[in-house]
Amino acid sequence: MPIVTLTSDFGLDSHYTAVIKGALHKRVEDLRIVDISHRIRKFDAVEAAFVLRSVYQEFPKGCIHLICVRSAETPESPHRLVRLDGHYFIGADTGVFRLLSDKEPEGVFDFSGLNMDVAAPTFPESFSVGLEVSSRWQQRST
């Protein structure tokens, strides 16, 4: 059963956290979702990186960490999956990945330009691709 963490700037009163969780559960059976924080300051990728850097190593290797801060995909910040220390981080590349560790990532998968059979892929669609890629990475590593 995969573990997925959520870190967002949605706030505690937003229904969007439930939308994301529902979309993830609909796509992946037996998913465990752990909320790290939904109180990151709006669009503050540095704060998100600080929080994640402080906690991600407490989770088992293979864990998937969703970074939902400035998560809209743009040409300047494409959605990516980054493998670091045996963990998988998915989010818009706003610079947040470089702040997670002093180590170089073990791999990076870029979702930009990927045909996902939807007109405008949203974060759950990107997550589904990221989960598949992380699963294949884990299989290759064993």
C-alpha cells in the first residue's frame, strides 16, 4: 500500500484538499494519505521545502510526497517527479526540489508535453503518471 504525503498552501478551510484526496483514492486503491501541512503560506515554495526537508526522512523509502504549493503547471514550472534519497517528490518545478536536500537527485521525470488523454492535465492526472513512474523505479531498484 503506497504512502502519499500532502503538503499544500490550501489552508484548513479549503475543500480542495478533499478534492485531491478523493481524486487520488479514485485512481489508486489502498492508498494511505498523510497530511504534512496545509498551512504553508500561499505560493511559498521555500517554506514548503523547509517543512518537507524537515520531515521526509521520517517516512519510509518509496514514499511519495505531493507538493501542492504553486502547483499549476506552466512552461516555467513543469510538473516533475524527482527521486531523492529513495523518496519520490511530485510537484511543479518552482525551485522547491533543489531546496529539499544538499544531495543530487537520483532521477528526474518531466511530465511536460506528456499526452495524458485530457485537454489540460491537473494535479491528480500528473500524480497518476508519477505513481506509475515511481512504481517502475522501485521495481528496477529491487
